[in-house]
Amino acid sequence: ELHDGAAIIDISGRIASAASVLPLSSSRNLTTPKLGTRHRAALGITEVSDAICVVVSEETGRISITNAGRLISRLDGKRLRTILTAFYGVENSGSASWWQRLREQVRAVSTRLTQRSV
């Protein structure tokens, strides 16, 4: 069962791993001391990587997003999309869906990083 743990989505938009265990935040300055393990893990992975983490509370169904050890909570779908679009610099134009354009953007960045490391 995939009830617990993180789903990791790779550059192609496919699920690379499910039920993954993420590192918990080590920060002593959490904005909300009542954060559960799911939110602490979302913060933790963004403290040690360049990941963006979308979190849905099991108890309330509320959506949050984390990046660089910061948490933005109580998002609706529209606000989440706005934040992700701003983060990835994807514009809402053309016939390709937002998700397709996002994947193309991530692929382009990955290609540039791969070329730099060779």
C-alpha cells in the first residue's frame, strides 16, 4: 500500500519512487511547532536539496508547498499552480498544457546541468 511516504516524480513526470522516506527537518526554528512528520519531511528534503515539495495534510486535506526550508501553507489548487508556475517560469501560452510545458522546462535545465558536468 502506498498510503505513507513520499512519491518522487522524475524529470519526465513519471513516478520514480513511491513510499519513500525523506529526511526530517533539523531546524529548531520551525514556524509552527505543531507540524507533523509529513510536513517536517517536506521541509527537511528542501533543506538538503533543490527539491520542491507539495504536501497534502492527511488530517485536514490542506495543501502546502516547501522550498529551501520554507513552508507556504493553506493553498488551494489555483494558488499552488500560480506558485509552481512562478517558480519554474512557465507561461500560460500556446497549445501545450501547463504540465507539458513544466516538464519541458525541467528537461532543458537538466540538459544544461548535464552538459556542464561533462
